Amino acid sequence: MTGGLLRVMVCPPGDAGWDIPGKAAVWRELGFQHAPDFASAQGQHETLCRLLSESGAEVVCLPMAESSTLDAVYTHDASLATDYGVLLMSPGKKNRVAEAQAHAKFCGQLGIPVFGEIRLPGTTESGDIVWLDSRTLLIGDGYRTNKAGIEQMRALLAPKNVEVLSAPLPYGPGPSACLHLMSLMSMLDERTILVDLPWLAVETVELLKGRGFRLIEIEYSERDSLACNVLSLGQQRLIAIEENAKTNQRMRDAGFDVRTFPGSEICINGAGGPTCLTRALLRG
């Protein structure tokens, strides 16, 4: 999750239907804070894409699908990139289930095979999945990813010598909210993790400390503006939401090059940060 980002998939707000009245009208049901402002969201997304391109990444855009909802803009969740192809997720949020097949179709056009697929009763979302290293996957067990989904992930990856560990998630704001493992931790480099420490389970914190990770805590007043959701570009470079100035400064003080973009509409309104907005397809 921290190698040099070479190829990344995004879904612009227009391709997720943010400018279509019928799709935008259901924002409450999807958990958005307010009705989407398409122009603001598009501008903020374009700034993110410019930062990605300037970092050296090839940016490819997931085309609109009839089944897409506003959440499709958060391309991270419906698939997981591995060295063997993409793993299709089974989202716990019902309106997002069809996104996995849209990812499969588009990745197929890019020459990326499907390695496996999570099926009901298993549920998984990639926002709950963190690569601690190339052979260790930490998966949050909560409302979006369940034990059956984690067991399917374990069965798929065991033959590839990838260890799958589970991390219990807190109740937090409840089942209707979006609380992923990556809401509470982001890999900044191979040895450093940004964390929302009070919300992580004791066993998860002890696991990370036992593996020798350096933990940087967010500014807790910035929790609700997604301070913990940060995208690594590799080589100590990060993309973060500009509204979280105190947390961003902590990362700079720790030696990171933090590039920012405004996220009030595209991120905070729909509860998805820069990692959520990107599906990394290739890292070097």
C-alpha cells in the first residue's frame, strides 16, 4: 500500500451520477450529510486527479454504469488489487454490490484478470483491508465486512502464502455509518501508520506495536473530517484532505511530503477520503 503509485483507477462524480437528479435525490439514504454539489465535487476531484498525475501515476477512469450510485465515486471499496489479479468484493452496503462487476469488466479491458470473488453470505469492502506487508493482510471485522467474508479471503489467499488476520471494529456511530478499518489507520510507509488510537481495538494496537510499526496519532478534533484517511504515493509522499491541517502538520513533522486537496464535498460529505476515492492498480 506504500510502494510508488504507478496506475490508479478513479470514478469522477459525473460517472457516479452526481449530476443526475434521480441518483442525487437519494443522498440521505446513502448516508451523505447533504445533497451533493456536483460542481464543487467535480472541481475537488479534478484537483485530486491532478495531484495523482503529477506524482507520476497513470489515472484511468471507471466509466458510468447504469447501476452506479453516488457511492461509486469511492472506487477503493469494490475490488482489491493483488499480484494475481483483482479480488472482487461483496460490499456490505447493498447499493454497492453491483460495483464489483463494473470493476471486473473495466479491469478486464485493461488486461487485469479477476483472481477471485467474495460471495454471500460473506461481505467484504476494501476499506476494511490493509496490507501490513506483501504477505500479511489485516481485515476489519465489522458492519461492512463479516466473518464469512474474512474466511473466504483467507481461503483464497492461503495458497499464495498470504496470511489473513482479522481486526475487530468498534460499534462507533452504528451500523448505518461508514466505519472501515481504514477509517482508523492508514499506512504511510512500510514502517509508519497514521492511527486513530482510541478507536482501535487493544489487540490491533498490540499487533501493530509488536510488529515494530511507528504510530502517528491524528488530531482528534479532525476525526469527523476523515483525518485518518491518507493515500500513500510512495517515497514518503502522501495525499491528504486540506481541511485536516493539524494532522497534516504532524505527518510533515515526521518527515513526509504531504500534498493536499479540498475535500469538503467529495470526501467529507460522503465519508470517503483520498484512499476511498482511488483504487490503486499498480505500485512499484
